[in-house]
Amino acid sequence: MKTDQLIRALAADREPAGPKPGLALALAGAAGFALSALLFIWLVPMRPHLGEAMRTFPFALKPVEMGILVVASAAMVLRLAKPGAPVLGALTIAALVPAIMVAAAGIELMLVPRAEWLVRLAGTHWYICVLNMVLLSLPILAALLFGLRYGAPTRPALAGAGAGLLSGAVAASLYIAHCPDDSPLFVGAWFTLAIAIATAIGALAGSRLLRW
């Protein structure tokens, strides 16, 4: 028997009673999102004059970036729930986001005086933004890890990292409604850091909780 056939056979034997992996992940993700949304409402207020901000290009860039990342990481998590499924396509799509961030930050550096660079980078309490986004990601991450246990991930650390990436991207998408800083420098630095922390937590948790 070939190795991939053996993996599929073992995965089939391991498959627990309950919903299929895709449905389990969808239900778990929805539950985690609901908890994070409630946490967001309790934790931070909505941004003042949000409607006006939404009509500016720097603000509009944030949901585009996070939307791409959410779609790509969701596809990756669904694939990683199955043994041996390829994830290169999803990773390629996800790589568009840092490329967009770098391009937007480069344009801002060319347009903004050098004296304002650090001001835009620091924004309004950047460390609070990072902390809040990581906190918002945790309920989603926990739910996704639970959902992944209904699948058969053969790469537990990578599956956990994918769940962390998705949870971080969703949390950042929520936080956009509060964050008063739209500078591409700020978003590229601190949104990326928060998502990277969530991804690292997911990889560590996945390596322990998804091993079989």
C-alpha cells in the first residue's frame, strides 16, 4: 500500500462520530466569531465618525487586505483538516496581503515628510491595538482547533498555524471598526504583528492538541 493510501485509511479509521470536518469548522468558526464579536463590543467602542473614515482610501484598504487574508486562510484550514491536501494555492493568495502592505507603505513613505514617519508608525497606542487584536483572536482560535479535531490533520503544527492565521485575520477585521489609525505604515507593522502572534499561538497549540 502506498504511503498516501495508508494515511487516508488511517484517517478514515480515526474519523470521529459527528459532523464532517467542513461543517464542524464552519459551526466552530461561527461560534468563535460570535464570542469575539461580543468581546469586541465589551472591550472597545466603535470608532467615532466611522462612516466618514470608510470613504477614505487608507481605511478602505484595510478590509480589502484582511478580506483576502480571511478567504485564503479559511481555504488553507479546510485543506489542512484533510490528510495530504495541498495548501500552496491558499498560501500564494495569502502572500498578496504583505505585498499590498509593502506597496502601500512605500507609497506613503514617498508622500509623507520624513518627520512624520515615526508618528504614523506609532499611531495611537500601537501596543494596545496589538494586545486587543490578539485577545479577540483567542475565542476564534480555540473554536477552530476544536473543529479541526473532527478532521484528520496530518500536519498538526501547520494546521494550528492556519487556524491562528485565520483567527488573527478575523480579529483584525473586527478591530477595524474601532482602530483610529489608517496609516499603511501602522497597519503593515502592527496588524501584521498581531496576526503573527495569533499564528504562533495556533502553531504551538496545534502541535499539542491536534497530534494523533
